[in-house]
Amino acid sequence: MKRKGYISIFALLIGLLLFTIITFMIVSIRSHNRISTHQLWMEQERLKGESIAAFLLEDEIKMKYFKDLLGNDKAEEVGTTPYSNETLGVHNLIITHKKISGNELQLSFKIEGKGIKQTFNFHLLARDLPIPALEEETPFHAMDSIEMEELLSRITHNSLTRIEDKAVLFSQEGNVYTIDEEDYLALLEKYEESENPEALWQEARESGKPISGPVFMDGERILFAGIEEINMEGIAVDRGDTRFLAKTNWNGMYFNYENNVKENLSVFGKLLGENSGMVLEFKQEFMDPYKNIFRKEKELIYHTSYSY
């Protein structure tokens, strides 16, 4: 009887042990399943967040909005914008944008679903696109008038001396001066029969204005005249009504809208537009000072820097 009692106790202990093991296994499996399900939901939400970021990058309207934010110094540092995407089933998602610098924008948004809340942070970096017409190390770049106007419209500030309509430019003792066309014609009439042509230019110098430093020339009826060679620096826009009676060296960029023959003009830098057979020579030192005044187009590149 005593032996049977030991067997019963042993069987009971074995039964309790098996019950405990089975119970533990069931609880563990259920817990594992819950963890796996939670991880699956988190992974689904993560993929949804990354899909939103990818689709957002392809949204031209939103990208233009963000580009304008980066290009506007007065734009708010932190703001929000709604975003909807029928493909992803996203409606009025609030995206917070924060300017990190003039070339970097941080975007963040929250995804909520199935009891899971995740915040996604990522960055848009602005990268300047090159301007082929300015970057190529060649003396000539063919462009039509529409392309030239588009490039000229990118000038962001004007630190150059302006030369505009009905101006006459000449050189005296190595210095460049400008006078109005009306004054120039009056001097021509005054010295029409003079045997001392230098007197005309001496008086023109006294009544004219000196030009120092680089210039931006864009106007009608501009004449380069005189008895001395003229050396100019800067950006010239020749719309077909610029004449060269005096030998002129242009150091910089020259926009030539019409294929007019200019026998007295040499360009050292770059000719843009049409080549009229003038003397051309690419010189980097005459191009570098003016590249930075042209606003470059930006593209926004996607930099993955998530925090969930």
C-alpha cells in the first residue's frame, strides 16, 4: 500500500510538471504570436510611412512648394502643410516642415493605426543643378533667344554698373567713359571739319561719365567708338543694335541675339547665342566672377534619416 502511495504521488508530480510545461508553451506561443502580430503591424506602418515619403518626393507641386521655402529667406522656419494621396489611402496628413539651413528641410509626420503611433522624420536636401551654358569650358554656346532670356532671368542681384539705351562708349588713356547719344552727335557736328579728332574725344571725356569695374550692358543703340582700343568687363546683351566702330575686347559673357558681323569685337570668356565669326577665346578667369550672380535651379534629393 505504501508503494502504491509513492506511485500516486510521483504520477501527480509528473502530471503537474507536464501541465506546467504545456501551459508555459501555450502562453509562450500566444505571447509570441502577439509580438509577431505587433511587429507585423509596425512593419506595415513603417512601409506606409516610407511610401508616403517616396510618393511625396514625386509630387511636383509639393516639391515646388518646398523649393520655394528653401529659396525664400523670409519664409517661416517651421510650418505645416496637408498632404493627401488616394493611392496610399492618405487623407489630409499633416506634414510639419522645418528649415535646417538654406539647403536643407526637415519633414515630419505621424502615422497612427491599429494602436500604433509612429513619427517619421526625414530630410530634403537642395542641390544646385549646373548651368551647361556657363559650366562648359568652351568659348561658344549656341542658344536661341528663348533660352537666353530664361538664363538672363536667373540673375538674382545686380552688383554691376548698368549700361542702357542710346549710350556711346569710348576709351581715353586706358579708361572707359560713356556719354549720351545726343551729346555724341552734337560733338560730331561740332568737330565735323576739325583736323584734330583727339579734341572731340577730349571734350567727350570732360562731359562723359567714367566706367569702372564690371558692367551689365543691355539696351538699344549702343555704340563703341573712339580712336583708342576699348577693354570691357562684365555681361553684355546684344539684341542686334550694338555697333563697334572702335576695336573692343569684351572680357566676360556676351549674349548675341542676332548674327550680326562685328569685325572689331573680340570676346574673351564666352559667347552665348549666335556666332558671328568674331574672335573668341575661352578664359576661365573672365567667367568665374559672374557665375554666382545667376540663380541656379535646385533639385531636392531625399535623405533617409528616420526616427520612428
